Amino acid sequence: MAIDAEPVIRWILDAAREEDDDPSFLGGFVQCLHANGVRSLFRVSTSLRPIDPQIWVRNVRWEAGEVSSEDREREVKTAPQYLGSPIEAIHQGADRIRERLETPSRFHTLASFASRGATDYLILAVESREAMRTFMSYATSAPGGFSADELALLDAIHPAISMAIRLRTSRMTTSALLKTYLGHNAAKRVLSGQVERGKGETLSAAIWFCDLRDFTVLTNELPAARLLQLLDRYFGAVATAVGDAGGEILKFIGDAMLAIFPVETEPADACRRAVAAALVALERFERDVAAPAKVELGRSVGFGTSLHIGEVFYGNIGARDRLDFTVIGPAVNIAARVQGQCNVLGTPLLMTASFTAHLDRDDLRGLGPHPLKGIPKPVELATLARFA
């Protein structure tokens, strides 16, 4: 007697609307298959292939009652478990592959399935988006493999499960791109519906502004490809330090970077995290950027960072059809102007007196008041003893 596909399809369509995590979705799907006549499943797996600068694929699999999820970067394309696998064959254009595992398979990666009791394997292509394929795969441990009715059911529900995978991939892509281009906090706000121009909130934050020294000279001296490599290494060293300390990067402007450390409990905490990030960034920059540059370019390379604290407007700014989720306000202007003094004063780190007032350190060195362009009054500046 044929297995009725309608209850499974109905479950898939209902579950596709939910925004639960991917392992929960797959686990529920397997339970639905069991409840509707697909017995002795050994393994069920799929993958999401989002547009993401880091993640090439998210693998989700159910096996022996356990569901797991693993994000893999692009290096997996050269891994032994991928090369020569049914998944690679699907990515290269195959639509449907069935392998009986009671005899040796042509795919070396299925040998471990057979050794653990699997008897049959089915993988079906999913068109995730243009020129980007993924899959849905099933393995059973039933003697003799999948029955004709089970195979008919898996084929019948495939359009529905493909739709669900595409939807989940789209959600993952949206989240990944917003986080990449806006930052985690701003992305969360945008996804929650905070998209109206001119709307936002005033918050207190430690403000970070940094840029490379002599970037104009470097731009004139280096080919575009070499300049991009330098910028990637520089931003890699600096941005990672900021993110690890709980800061949020809001903007890359040429060779400059604007970030904030929102005051969550007390100003001192935000200021301490900002200083810690600056010290880590300077250390990584020296190791990963400055030292190689002396060898590769035959010249020294440096960068300067300013730290300030104050109230900022945090929200949507821009034109009707092109918005930026960022911060503005007098405090941001001061941070930018202070950064310009790093080269003048010959130090990689400058802090305002309002910022250092929240630090309890004995290595602070005052540098006196300095006039800043566009700022009504001179601003008291300081640095750390090691940079004085």
C-alpha cells in the first residue's frame, strides 16, 4: 500500500513558516517521516548554501536520534570527504543518485555508512538559487534497502522539502549579509523592523576611530591588488580586536574605521574594553601588517586610533532609498578630529580626558589641550606611557 505523502507535505509547509533553528527543523522532519511510514532511517542530511563571506555551507544531519549542525568554510571543497562524494556529484549537476550499500559503492565516502549498517542511500538535488545547488539525502538500515513505497514518498515530498531548504537558506543569507555589512547589533535592529529613516535612539558609548598613516602615499605607490591586500590585513587585525572586546564596527571609510562600545552597565566598562581592544589591535598590526610591510614594501606602516566617550544618535540616516545604520553627533566628530592628531603628536593612540576619566590606570600620560578643527574648545588629550 502506497504511503500517503500529504501529511508529510503539510508538515513541511507548516514548519517552513517557523523560524526555529535548522537542527530542530530537521529533527522534526525525521520524526514526521517515521510517523508516516518511513522506517529504519539510518541518516538524513541536508545543507544550506547561503551568500556569506565566511560560510560556504551549513551541514545539518540526523543520525541515530541525534541532530547536529556544522558550518564549513570554502576550504571544505578540497577536503577528502568532499572530493569524489555524492555531494560533489550533485554540486556538479547530478539530479538524483541512489546507491545500494550491500555491495561496495562507487563513492568512497559511503563505505563508512555501509560499515555501520546502512543498506541504501538516496540523494536528491535542490536548486538553492541560480548556479548554486545543494541536496537532501537519506540512508536506511532496512534489509534490502528502501521499499518502492518509501522511494515514491521521498520523491513526492521533494518539491516541498526543497522549498523549505531554499527558504531557510534565504533567511540565513539575509541574516549573514546584514551582520556582515551592518554589524550584529544594527542587523538585529533592522531585522526587527527598525528601518524608518531618521529613527533611532540616543545612547552613551565609547567611540573608536582609526586610520592608516600615509594612506594617500600608499595609494599612489602600490598597485590596487597590493593595496587591497594591505587593507585586508590591517582591517583583519583591527576589526577582530574590536569585535572580540564587544565593540561594534559601524563603518569602513577608505582606510578608516568607526566603531562603538555601547555603555551597557557603566562607562568604565566600555572604556576599559575599548583600551584593551586598542592594545590588542596595535600588537596584531605590528605582527601581521607592519613587520611584513617592511619586507614586502621596504617601508614602515602605521595606524592611529582615537578613543572618546559621549552620547551619540544611533539609527537610520540617509536618503529615502539608501540608508545607513550608524552613529552621528558631536562626540563622533570629536573622535574623528582627535584621530587626526595621532600623526601630529607621533603616537598610535590618543584618548580624550572625558574618556580617561573612566580609567583607573597608572600609565596614563597627559598631553595637554589641543585645538581641533570645527570643535569650539581645545580638547585635553592623553595616551599611554608606552606610546608617549
